[in-house]
Amino acid sequence: MPSNKRKPSPRQSKDAKEHELNTIREINKVLDTKQVDLAQLRKLAAERGLVSSEIRARAWPLLLGVRETADSYEDHKAGTHRDSSVVDVDVQRSLWAWTDGWTDAQRLAKRKDLRFVLDATVCSQDGTIFYYQGLHDIASVLLLTMGDKAAYETLTHLSLCQLRDCTRSTLDAVLELLNLLMPILKKADVEVHDQLAAAQVPPFFALGWFITWFAHSVDDLQHISRLFDLFMASHPLMPLYAAAVVIKGARKQVLACEPDPAELHRLLTNLPVLGQLSADELCQEAATLLKHNPPDKLAVKAHLTFMW
């Protein structure tokens, strides 16, 4: 699909580079202090992004409160579990989008690490968390950014916290959470919300976005990592706010679509996540949307009951 974005002018490129360098300086100043100001780090991660893999490898565990483990990764990476065969299939078809220019041997080696990270994450928790299709997308971003052991520690933390409803034995709890998307969308764009509500489109089209943190839909590692910066620094339901912003960005297509549930579902499931907005713009809009419309208040107004 051709891009709708204009190519930045030399002046805009220079300003963007200067902004990026200034962001790096601000983040490093926070990270290099003896007592890291986590509130400031979260603000920088959400509003400006963490810029590079090197910074993310340092900052993501701090944002999440990840604790290093002793020998757990080596102890569990060769383990088996209920969904080991599903992991094998998912891993075999992974890492294409973000490894352009790699040799088959390089990709094969990284897939082996990915399988180890996933199996160790599930096996280390003694049957309390379960693999789901889509977890490998999140794990891939972590692996390519942080390396295998740090990816395992971070994924384990996410599986027990931010992604906990995804790693239960079924996705029933996630399907319940998706019901909050329409109240969020109503705050983002009433007209688009009303079009979907009138057609009675269920929110299941956003399932893949939510359970993969959009990693299955964004084929640029830097762009998806920018979204991860926001999600790691924010409320666990931030991906739903990002989803609302994506839908709002496609308002012309949504409003022009025939008000038929199947047609609208097809349109929404095929929306480019970064079709109208850059990753930075998407993150900033989603963060502002959540700030003014916190999920607990929206849930009360919509008569929804969740366990946060």
C-alpha cells in the first residue's frame, strides 16, 4: 500500500535528529543516576520513546520491575509443556518481518533461541501460565532487542502481569476485556463508534492487536519497539487505547463502508496499524486518550466489571 505521508524536508529531518539526540541524552541522564526516577523514565518512554535497542535493553526491565533470575532460564529452556507442538509451528514461521538481509542460518539460530525463551517462560511457572498463539510475536521483539536471557526474564514478568489474562488456560478473560474497546472508541471518535455500534460489530477484530501488542501487524522493528515503549510504561490496557486510535485514523474508510458487520469486520481486521499515523503519533494520541479517559471510569460508565 502506498504511503500517505510526505517525505520530510531536510530541515524536518535535521529537527527530528536533534530531537532524537536530545531524547537519548534525557534518558541516559535518568538511567545513569544511582536512584533511577521511574516516573520520569515512564514519561520519557511513553511520550518520546526509548530510541534504540541498547537503551531499551536497559530500560524495559526497569519500567516493568523485572528481577534477574539465577539459573532458571538454563534449567527450563529445554522443557516441554501442553503447547510445545504449537510453539514449534509458530517459531518455524516467525522472524521473517524483522530479519531482512539475514541468512537462513542466522534466522534458524535465532528461532532456536526464540523456542528456548518461550518454552522456558512456560515451564518455569509450573503450569500456572499457558502459551497462546501470538506470544511468540512479543517474544520475538524482546529477543531481537535484549538477547535470550533478558527476553526470557521480561517475557516471564509480562506473562504474570501485563499479559496475565492472555496466558490463562483460555482467552475468555481477554474476550471480556475487549468489550472496553467500544467505550474507548466513543471517547476517541463518536461518529466512528456509532457506525460500528449500529452495525453491531463485535470487538473481536482487535484480538490479534491486543494479544500481540500489535507485533503481528507492524513489520518494522523500530516502529513496533516504539509501541512497546508505551505499553511497558503504561496501564496494561493501553493496547486497547492504541487500537481505538488506529480505528479513528481510518474513519473515512469506516464511515464509507457498508454498515454490515461482516464487511466492517473485514475492513477493521485488515487496517494498517500505521496507515495514517507514525508510531510516535500513535503513542502520543493513545497516551492522551487514556489520561483523559482512564479505564476504570469507562468500565463503570459502560457497566462493565473487570478485575484489574
